[in-house]
Amino acid sequence: MKKEKKQKKEKRPKRIMSILGGSFLVREEFKKQFPFMVFVTILLMALITNTYIAEDRNREIARNGKILNDLQVEYIQLKSDIMQASKQSVLAKKLKNSGIKEPLEPLKRIHIEEQPATTERSHED
């Protein structure tokens, strides 16, 4: 058992040195695994890129949400101002000095009766 522990302790420094020294790159096992490692590296790069794109989209959505809220508040304010300005009493006060007066009589409907059009046909025999 002591020999196994001693062998494991000796392998650790050798593994670290082979990684730091780069000698693991020339081993046959690494050459077999190299295409897989390239594939995994490409997948990881795609994942990182996708994460950055998703974060940008989330920031853009949040920014557009704030703009939308601001525009909704502005719309409600303008609508309220227009409703206030178009009240009959407010219009009467504004137009008082211009000579235009508020009508005091209620509106009347004008009915026009249509007369049937008579069309005479001339019969040529």
C-alpha cells in the first residue's frame, strides 16, 4: 500500500511538469483526443458568444421598456392636456377676446325631404 501511495505522489509532479512543459502534447493519447478537444472548444466559444448576445438583448429589452414607459406617461399627460383644453368652458374663456361667442341655443337638425325624380320615357314607335 505504501508503494502505491508513493507512486501516486511521484506521478502528480510528473503530470504537472508534463502540462507545464508541453510534453503532453506529443503523447499518442492526446493526439487521439485532439479532434474532440477542438470540438469542445468550439462549442464553449459558441456558448460564450451566445451568452453575450443574450445579455445584450436583455439590456436592449430593458432599455426599450423604459422608453415605452416614458412614452406612455407622456401620452397620458398630452391626452389629459388636450381633454382639458377642449372643454367648452375653457374654449369659451380663450375665445372671449377674439369676438367668437359661445352658442346659447341648442343645435337644430335640418331635415330635407327628397322628392322622387320623375323620369319620362319617350316611346318612339
